[in-house]
Amino acid sequence: MGVQHGSKRCKEDQEAPRPHDILWFPDGNVVLATDTYLFKVYKGLLASHSTVFRDMFDLPNVGEAIHGEINGEIVQEMYEGVPLISLIGDDGEDVAHLLRAVFERHYYHRDDKDTPLNVITALLVLSSKYDFKELLKDVVIQISQHYPMSLQEFDQVTEDDVPIFGRERSDCELPLLKAAFKAGVDALLPILFFSSTFRDVSSIFRESDSMSPECLHYLMKGKEQLDIKVHQLISDLPEYLRKGVGSSDCQCSEAKTCFQKAQYTNLSALINSYFYQTRGPVVVAGYLSPICEHCGASVAKSIDEKREEIWKEIPSYFCYPGWEATKARLDELINS
Ligand SMILES: [Zn+2]
């Protein structure tokens, strides 16, 4: 009884959606409704950008100013004389970002380095949901520029650690992953899953409330597999060392050759490393006793070759085909 009463009061207290300050064109011919805002916009413009809205307006009695019931069919809801369409489950602020990107020439540019993260995630999810094809392309291109799919490029952007979408890079990965998963953009998902494994378990679970259970499952499963691979790589470092030092090109002029003196120290400090922290030159500089330049480069190369082998397998940890197939998918989406 008490619960019912509380629920009722809650519903009564809830504010009715109000016309949006900007997206309310007096001569608009359709009203889109969310829980917070109403948007009075133009059907023709929406239909020209979005196949979902076009198809919706093509349906009988949808988007037309029809009053009364006709043979038991769904009757168009109206708002001050124009058809009203409820966008069920869409956040009002997110819809505002979408509509402003469509109706305002300079609201969103894919080359804008300062596009806020919440705008990017809203545009990604909603342009996919309502099939705003050109907008989706732009957003996917913009995100993919920050998340390249080759190991060398990925190591570089990770090392540069430049803020993206107005935030620290590390703050962007989980929100982008959630949005891309919701939008079903497979061309972005392997690299965003991989990037999200850099976050610790506490950070992941802080974000998990708004993450689909399926997405969380893939992320944790892939993170576990990748951790095992990184641990194997670190455990096998002494083995790669023996292969890398003491060749006939060794430039060591001391009594002890590189082969005799090379050894790792403090390797246990690497055990909690993320994949990008295992780059060959970084490991050699930080954990290997001094050896000649040639042998150092040779050891670093053997570590990097192992990293390349792991890199190739990364999409499969998250149940996706390889990088080449993912790149082909990205090209297909961008060029469609
Ligand atoms: Zn040497």
C-alpha cells in the first residue's frame, strides 16, 4: 500500500516535459517528446537525414494531423495542433545534441578536437538508433582517429596521452565503449574493448550500472585473457633475453660479454602492467642490466615481435574477428 502511494506521489511530482529553449521552431510541423523536453522541428528535414524518421512519417496516421479513432487503428497524438511523437527511452539532453547537430550548421564538426564526450556518446548512440547515416559516419571517423588499430599507432597515442573530447583519455574509454556497444558499431568495438582493459576493476564496476551485462561480460572475459597473455610475456622475458644477446654482432668491449652479464632485475614490478607498458625498448631501459646498444636493440625487437603476436589475437579475446576484418568493416561504414 505504502509503496503504491509513494509511486503515485513520485509520478505526480515528476515535471511534465517542457519546450526546449532552442529546438522549438514556431512553424515546425512535428513535436518530438522525451521525459524532459519537447522539440518542435521539421518532418521533412528529419526524414531527409534519417531513414527511421522517414519510414515513421511514411506510416499511415503517423506524423499526420488526424483527430479521432479510425477503424481501431493507432490515432496520432497531437500537441497544439501538430503531431506528437514520443521518443521512448531517449534522454532529453542527448536528443537535444542530436537535433542541434542536424539543425545547426556549426554545432558539430568531426574535426573539432574539443567536442565534449557527452555530445560524442549521444550522437553515436542516437545517430545509429535513428539511422542518421552521415552523422554516424562523422562520429565514427572522429572516434577512430583517436583509437587506431595498428600496434605502433596505438602505442604512440597511448604514450602521447593527449586529452580527447575535453577529458583525460583514460576518462573516455569506458563511456565510449558503452555507447559503441549500445549503438552496435562493431568497427569500433574491438579497439574500445581493448582500451577499456587499461581501467582497473573498480573503475569498470563504477561504470557498470549503465553498461549492458553482455558488454560487461565481454570486457571482463577479454581483460582476463589479455592479463594472462601479458603475464606470460613478462614471465618469458628471460627466455627472449637469451635469444637476443651475445650474437656475433655484440659490440661489448668488456671482459664479460652481454651474454654473460645480461640479466633482468625487479621484473615483479612489471606484473601489474598493461600491455602498452611492455614495449621492448621500455622493458630493456627499465629492467635489464646495462648491455651493449646492439644487444639492447636486439632484445627489444624480440619482445616487440612477441607483442605483435599477442596484438593480432586481441580482437578474438572479445569475440570479434581480427583487426583486418574490423578495419574492412570501418572502411565499409565510412564509404557506404
Ligand atoms: Zn652485446
